[in-house]
Amino acid sequence: MFVIPAPWIMKKIGTYYTQVFLGLLTTFAAALTPWATGIAQCNCYPVIGSIVNNWAATREKGIFLAVLTGYTQLSAVLTTPIAGYLANHYGWPSVFYFQALFCGTLLFIWTINYRDNPEKHPFVSQKEFSKISFGKETSQSLHFSNQQSKIPWYRVFFHLPVWACMISAVCYIYAVQFNISFLVMYLAWILKLPITAAGSIAALPLAIEFILQFFVGILSDKIKFLSEHTKVC
């Protein structure tokens, strides 16, 4: 449900503080209440949109989207084999403690590295910022534009490319989450594989999917004879 108000909240307090708050909430939830894990995941796609809009150069949006949306596969590839080992040797509660530690570490990296505006990042040179902002509106003009115009929600919800993107996203997320949720159980409970081996095998399809997604993102940026609108359609 947080996906709906997330853009409005990020507009008010910024992507940085929104994700820090939800990351902290998820870290503590993973350690204290296993059933409450994943709170911050609802904000990932609005955050991805904000990062791509603010940080990606106009000719690099494909690779940005491929890498950022690959968090689902990468997180499972990195944590599933380890979770299988921990559950097999130390019991299932250790999996949640590991997830809390993993989430807290990534949140710390995010906190010290991310800025909502690349112009304010201490490690971004003027040359890099010029490349990022080329072809975009300035922050001042964008702020003025947001104040002067209203979002045409009716046109957005009845625009066919928007529905195409939403349906594609649902199918994509459903397939990935189904794999993450049930493949390990199938391998361990039905095929009777050791839980450690099941965790490692379950990570392979996700790793392959991320690799393909990465190269498709590069290919999207390299294709010049199609407009961005046509690529989406």
C-alpha cells in the first residue's frame, strides 16, 4: 500500500530520508519480528524511478533500470545460499538475524553515499554532473514547473503504454517472487535435496536472469533508431 503515497512522501522529504527511514524499519523488523520483513521493499520501485530521473544520463537510463531493478535477483542470489546454510546449521531464526545485518550494512552504505541531487554529492565532479544533467530541466525550472502544473491523472491511467508497463511489471515481479518463494521449498521438500544445495541451485535462474537483464539494458541504450517511447511500447 505504501507504493501509492511513496512518490508524494519522497517529494516532501526526499528520496534519501524516505529510504533511510524504511530501511531502518525493515532492519529492526527483520531482527525482532520475522513476519514483518520486507517493509522497505514496497518503496523500491518509486525509489528506482527517482534515482533514474536524478542520476541517470539521458543515454544511460536503460542500464540504470537494468541494474536497479535487478535488486530482486541480486538479493536472492547473495542471500539464498547463505540463508540455506544458516538454517541448516543454526536454525531458522539465524536467517532473520543475518537478513537484518545484511540490510543494515546496505543501509549504512546508502546513507553515506546517496544524495537526492547529484550536484550536491561531494564525489561528483562538474564534468560528471554536466553529463548527468545534459538534456534535462534544471532543478529550478523543474521546481517552477511542478508548482505551475498539475499531474493529468486521468490521462495517465487511461494511457495504453502505462497499462503495458504495469502489466509487464506485475508479470515480471510475480515470476521472480514465485521463484524466490517456492523453488527452494520444491527442491528441499519434493526432490529431497539438502537445504544448502537447494538454496544454491535456486539462486542460479535468478543470476542468469540478472545477466540477461544487464545486457538488454545496455542494448536498449545502444539502440538509436527507436525513440524511448517506442522502446517502451
